[in-house]
Amino acid sequence: MSGPLERRYRLLLTAFPARHRRLYHEEMLGVLLDRAEPGQRRPTMAEVADLLTAAVGVRLRALRAAATDDRWRTAAAVTATIAAVLLASLGLRTVAYNFGMQTLVTSIVPGAEFEPWSAPDVLRDLVWLPVVIAALLGWRTGAAAIASLVTVAEAVVLIDRYRMFPTDLLYGLRPLALGFLASVGFAMSVRHRPVSKLLGRRRTGALLLAGLLVIGTGIANLLQVKIVPLPGREGSYSESAVRSMFGPQYPHINPSVAVLYLAALALLLIVLARLAGPVRRRIVAVALPVVVLYLVVEHSFLGYRMAAYHVSPPLPLDAGQWLRLALPPVGLLVLCVALVHWYEGRRRPDPIRY
């Protein structure tokens, strides 16, 4: 049979997954060449359509099998719990800072006017705490339901505020991405083992300790605050503090806050290091896009965020900015998942059972 036809058939067969080709490539190629007409140099349109349809079907069945893969469910349970612990810790950090700030101001400046907390704000800060409790106690359905409701509600609030405050979307996308990870992860692992049994007591304790360290950064920030009463103005005061955020716009970093964050990160890495390799790879595959989203918002949209405060009405994001915001994390997620399947497919030549 002619060489060009065989090369074109081989090219079409690359549409199938690598593990499938290892098992059936030569067999499929032989059948195609045997059925070809004498002198045929190109695959017919019917053959092209048939092969591509079959390749898509094989890949979809592989994805369906992967969705029920125990390793993905384990990674989903652990990732969801980490995301929920982080969100709950950030909320508790805000509550601790606000409560401490109010106590500090009223003790130093009697009669000072301090903006009261609103009940919705407090509930919003504490709403992830019951998700963490439910997950650790093994109430997987409850954790998935609460996480999903909170994430949907947060998305609705962001969409509503976007019209008047476009920058709120940028700030809210990062916790929203974590909430999405938590809700999807808990939903995937509803019938899986409780995460406390997956991690064990020590690693669960290390994860919770990392959350406590994140909460401690709020107290560390509070210790840097200086309240100075203004003479001759009853109930008035001035406030100064060292910035503790990371980024080029914040050249001063609170050392104690940096140490607490690094310690929390070290504990998290210890928790992940003891997991099985396939589970670790899947956790990294879904966590890296969230990290990239944070970096994109923090650095690529710095000028937009600064300009939005000086423009009225605020300028919405244009098509190019939406593309710059969405493509890096989504593209990285697809790439990471594909790399996981490719890497493990090369290491395991056993057939896929559908």
C-alpha cells in the first residue's frame, strides 16, 4: 500500500489517547489499509469522520472513567477541605481584627465613633466555618450543600456589584475561585471517606494549625496599629499601621505576618507531602490555576484597579481584559489535567477498561 496513505492514517489515529494507541494502533491501521481501494492516496471523508468520532468517544469515556477515579475523589476531598479551611481562616481573621480594633479604639479614646459591624458582614465572614466543621465530622452532603449555596450567593453578589464597582469583581474572584473548588470538591467526594480519615489525626491537626496561623496574621496586624487621640477633638483619633499585604504597591511588609504565612505554607506542604503521588499531582493540577488567578489579578490589573478609584463612572472590563483574566487559569487547568493523564498513561501501559 502507498506510503502517503499510511502516513495520513497514522496522523488521524493520533486523535486517540496514547494508551489506546499502544493497544490498538497497529490493528486499526491494518484494518484501514486492508479496506483501502487500490491506488488510494487519501482517507475518504467518511473515514475521517468515523475515526474522529470514534476518537472523541474514546476520550469522553476516559474522562467519565476519570471522574469516578478514586484518586480524583480523594484529591477533590482534600482540596475542598483545604480551600474551606483557608476561607474560614480568612473570615475569622477579619472578625478577630475588627473586634480587636474596636476594643483598642474604645479603650484608648473614650467616646470614639467606630463604624459598627453589620450582621450580614459578620455572617459572610463566618459562613465557611460550618462547612469546615461538617467536612471534618464526615457530613459530606451537608458540607457540599452549604459550600455550593455560599459560592452561588457570592457569585450573585459580585455580578450585582460589578455594575457600580467593577474592581469588586477582581477582589472577589479569588475567594470565589476557592469557593468553587470547595463546592465542586465536596460534591465529587460525597460518597468518599471523610477527610479526617483520609488525612489522619496528625495531618488534620497540621491543616487546622495552618488555619490558626492565618487567623494569627490578623492579630499580628493589630499589634502594629497605633491609635493616637487628637487633642481638642473629643472622640477623634488618628491611626497608623505597617502594611502587611504582598505586592509592589506595598513596599513595607510586617515581618511577623510574613513569618506566620510562611509557617502556614510549610504546614500545608507537610500535609500534602505525605499523600500518595497521584493524589498530590491532582491537587497541584487544580490548585495552580487559583494561584495563577491571584497573580494575574495582583499584577496584571494593578493599573486598572488604581485608575478605577479616580474615574466616575467606573470603567467596566473590556474584552481584552476579560480574556487576560480568564485564559491563564483556565488554560493552565486544562494543561495540568492533560499532563497528569499523559504522565500516568506513560507509566501505566495497562489497558483502559470501559
